[in-house]
Amino acid sequence: MRLPYTRGRAVLLGITAAAIAVSATAGPGYAGEQQARYDGAGTQVIRVGGVTLVDEGSMTCSASTGAGTGGSCLRFDPTNPAPAVLVQDASFGTHVAFQACLDNNGDSVCTSPDQGPCADDIVFSHADGGGFFNPLAVRQGFRPGCPGGPFPGYIIFTCRGTHVDGTAHTHDVTTGTTTLVAGGTGTGNFCGGTQQRQSRKTYTINP
């Protein structure tokens, strides 16, 4: 039996709305999802008045699953139109300080600031002033002509420490997930070095 016009129209509108919701969840032109778990912080930080006093750390992750201690690893995805890293902590949600590194020169060290045509590209999720950029926009891949690191993707260090910007406050991290999504904006400066004090963080890739 043919549905009345009004009921059929309502069904059609419902289907259309559901399709739009699914499309929005997947992101603009990006339906993939890549996720990895992390445990604990990979970096200890003290930053006071725009000056980084302490910024040391390391992390280890699995090449097969991306799961790590002190952070995680997410592979490049050439189908993602605007890659960004989303970190969601079990205790602190998206208010997490982290850095995402592309080891362009392939030395298994994430250096900030770095120099040269194959300098590491590193972006930060937290800034002086209190802003968080999560998801955090990242480059599509290694710089052209550069060897790249042993892992073909993003090396993510989670950060714990003290930030004095007007008032002193602390950042912590427990356990959670990192996900490669589409769409992110901005970058910060907490959990990275400065021209006066370069930061070098090592990472290890396990099977």
C-alpha cells in the first residue's frame, strides 16, 4: 500500500538526516579511522613566562598497533584531506598537552626547534594563554626528498608538567587514545624547546 504523502515525506527526511549525520561523523571526504592507545606521559615539562626550563622525555610504540608508553604512533593516510591528531584521555578528555612529530631526517629523535631542509616538523596542542588545539593539524607526510624515520607516520608524545603563564598550573595525563581524524587548527608551544634551549626527545619503534 502506498504511504500517504506526508508520512512518506517524513520518512525521506529522516533518512536524509541520518545520512548527513553519518557524513559529518566521518569528516569531510574522509571515512577512515585509525586509532591507538597510550599509557602515561612521555615528557616532563616546566615552562615559565614563555621560557622552557625543562623538556625531556622518550616514548616507545608498536609498529603494528601504534600503541605505546609515553605516547603512540599513527600512520600517514594519503586519503585524509586534512590530517589531524585527536587525543582523548580517560581522566582529562581533550584537555591534554601533547606534541606530534614528523621525523623528517630519520634519526629517531624529535628535535624542536630544528633546522635544515629535512628538519623535524613538530606541532603542539597547548599554548601560553591556556588554549588547546585538539584535534591538532599535522602535515600530510614527510618533507619531499627527506629519508623519514623508521615509522611512516606521526610520533606522538604525551606531556606532563608545570606551566606558569600568569598563574601556575599543572598538566597531567593518564591513559587514553589517539585518533587520526580530518580537520584541526592552530598550534601551541608547551612541550617543546626554544631557540635558547633545544629539546631532543628519543623514540623507539617495536614490532
